[in-house]
Amino acid sequence: MIHFKYRLGKSPGWAEATITHERAELTVPASYLCDALRDFVDALQSVFVTNSAQCNWEEEPGAVKWEFRRSGPRLTVKANWDDGREGFAADDDLLHFSSEVDRELDGLLTEWGADRYLERWHYPFPQEAHNRLKQAIKLECEHREATK
């Protein structure tokens, strides 16, 4: 199972994600140069209807490319630095991983609220992307239940 944590940084305009799987762990910073969380959630949500998606998190300097590939109910998650440093790659159940991300989004909104999130991150909380992810999770659960 892959675990995903996302935290706003101590300084405005910075955040970081920590992704773990068994003994592998990677912490990826993101800067305000892009709306990292919204891009991540949009990419993840899109693999509910397509086989692959990606997004980039801009840093100062550099970037990380996130890749999502779906095969049936399984999801491969990759995060690769553009400078060749060792990245992260692992497989998980699509519903498990997307539920991890959904919980992090719920937690961020509870902890920060929409106004404080905007003030700290410089982009609005990705509510529409979060709603689409929740809907995709719900539909996938219903689909799996119907095909049992």
C-alpha cells in the first residue's frame, strides 16, 4: 500500500508531499510556481477514466514529474526528479491510493480552511478537483460492488 501525506510548508508558497511504500519513502517539495496540489488531484482523478496521466511540480530550481498509470483496479505511481535523482515508483489499489489523497485534502481543509489555505499557498483550495475525485471514488466503489 502507498501512503500519501501533504503539508503546507512553514513559509508561504511552499508545500511538501511524502509518499511511502513498504521501505521506500520520498519527500517532494513544491513551490508556488505551479498549483501543485490541484494539478496532482486533477491527474489522479483523470486515471479513473483513462489509463495514464501526469503532472509536474515546479521547484526552485528543478521539477518533479508525477506519473499515474492504471491497469484495471491497480495504479502505478511514479515521481521522478528532472535532474536524475532517485525517485519513487510503487503499485497500489486505485481506490486505496485515491482515498489516501482524499483524506489528505479533507484534512488540509479542516486544518487551514479555504481562506487561510489561499493565504498560505497563494492558490485557492482545489475544491472542484477534490469534488471530482470524491465522485470518481464513489463511482468506482459502485462499479466494483456491481461487478462482484
